[in-house]
Amino acid sequence: MQLAFSTLRLPLIATSTGVEVLGAVFLWMNILTWAPVLSAGQINQVRIAQHSNQVKFGPSALAVSIRLFFLTIAVILITWSFMDPNRVFEAGAGPTLVGLVAAATFSRSVGIIQGQGLMAKYFNWTAFGSLLSFVLTLFSILMPNWAGIGANFQVLVLTSISVIGACVPYVYAWVVGKRAGGTWVKTSWKYIFSSKAIYELGAVLPPAFITGFDALALSTVGKSSEIPEYGLVSRVGLLTTIIASALFVQLNNVAVRRATISLSNALRDSLRLLILSLPFSVLFLFFAPYLVAFLSANKVEASYGSIFAVFLVSLVLPFWIGMSATGMVSEKVRLETGRAIVFLVLPMSFCMTFLFSFLFGASGPFLASLITYLVAICIAGSLILRQAGQNAKA
């Protein structure tokens, strides 16, 4: 339902705006998808802590100060977008920053939700957030003066609606987290900037490279006109990730209960995910061009290069999900994976995304994502195999 409403919202935007506004909205919508990824390190920590009855984490005065700082910047950006009508692409920066701050604020509450097995309710609230975004978008474009307002204001309104919808499940998680009670500890400067915190984030970063940074890279290398194609293909491409994304937390919980780390278990889980996901990938391969045309009101045409690249990504994604779910059980493997991602995969992916975006346009970021996943899978698999061998000798 979440995917349905968020997808149905796209033709509303496409039919009521120009291509420039459509590209800008896609840019900020994709960057907004960074929110759960950049918070995944903290979410994973709290989820595992829930299983072992460890303490939960609460905000500190430091964290509040940092958030207030970024919220102030967001207000300045929003004000700037009103003052300069020519800043169409920049008009969505302020609301998007608010959404990222909200994700950072409530991420640990999401970890509590996952640890308590309440993800079904969380997904229901996520679907409600998508429905709310759809309704607000419909209400906005039906306003009599919608076509007459500036393109910058259209971007501001549509991006703000995306942020409102994205924040709904975080508010639910925060309410449940507050009810959970428990012992709360404060976050310190030392932890925020520690290598451990960075590696915890790095261990879950690879999926981020099929989201917001890709659209930003296209804009940077002068391929802004191809952002609508990228945005629509990646949105339709979510069809191929439904099973793998939905089962990640369950696989991780199963791996925790196994109490042993094994490459064979990771590969077995990965193959199961691939078999379950393959029908969706095949449907995407054949129907993506028609869906992109429909969702864009025939304003955007998807290249077969982009479609086939996403299809290949969908074939390797289950293996990353399987390896990641297994590897995160061991703190040692998790941190070593994160270190390799931060110092090797991350710089490589940045360079490839810029280069491939410049060379191949909309399909470039997908090709970079494919290579990123393959390298990350090899790293995680080798570390799991080494740790399993060490455990067997102990």
C-alpha cells in the first residue's frame, strides 16, 4: 500500500508541473530516502540491544543542540527559496533537511519498534504517511491558482508534502519508544565522532547508493535533465526490492537466534530471497518502460540501459541483504565491514557514480550501484567466513 500510494502520487505531480519542477521534486525525494539509511547504524544497535535486554538510548543536550542548528539552517533555506524565484532546484533543500533531522531524532525509536516485533504496525503507519502525501498532493494541485504560482513554490510545497508523509511512521515509533520506558543514556561528542559510530553506519551504507546521492551526482555533472528518468526508473525499480527489504529485519532476528555466524547460512538466506524476488524483477524488466511513461504522463522515456542496470542490481541485492543480516550479528564483523565500506567502497562508489553519470547519464548511477553491491558482498562474505573459522577453532 505504501508503494502504491507513493507511486500513484507521481502522475499527479507529472501532469500538474513542468519537467524542471518534476526533476527538482525527484531530486529531493531521492535525497530524502537517505533518512532511514543514514540512521540504520543506530537502528541496528538498538534492535540488537532489545533482544539482549540492554539499555536503550535517549537524546542528550548535545544532540538537541545539533538538531536545532540544522533546523535553523532549514528555516534559512526555506526563506531564501521565497526570496529568489529563480532557485527552482534549491527550493526543496529546506524541507528535505527537516526530514533528515527528524529521521536522526527518531531513529532509535525505530530500533525499539524492530526489536519488539512491531514492524507490521510500523509499515501500516508508513502506508498511512504515503496516503497522506497522496491526499495533500491532490489537494494542492486542485487549488485554482496552482498553475499560476512560481515553479520554486511548487517545488517547496511538493517536497514539504513528501517530508510530512515520511515523518508519520517516525512519530509513531517515537510514541511507542516513549511508552517502552527503560534506562536511558546520553549521547556524547566522543561517541558521535568515534570510529565505532562511523563504522556502524558504514556497515549498512551500500543500499544508499541507489538513492539520493545518485540524483545529486547527475545534477552536479550537468545531467539534471535526466533526473526525471532516473527518479522514475528507480521508483518503479522498488518493485524489485519489496521482498528483500521487507525480510531484512526478520533475517537479522533469525541470525541473532541462531547464535552462530556462518557463510553457508548467509548464502542460503540470500538464495531464498533471490527466488522470492525474481518474479518481481522479471515483471520490472518487461513492464518498466510502460510504467515510466504512464507515471510521467508521457513526459519521460526510460532507456533500456537504465532498466537493465536496475534488473541486474535486483539480482545481487538479495545477496547483500543475506550477508548483511548475518554479518551484523557479530559486532566484530559488523565493524570490520563498516571500516572497509568507509575507506574502500565509499570512495570508490563516489568516484564511479560521478564518472558513470557523466558518461552514461541516467543509467550511470545504477551501474555504479551494481559494482558497489558486488564489492560489498565480497567483503562481507569474506569477513563472515573468517569469523566462522575463528569461532570453529575456539
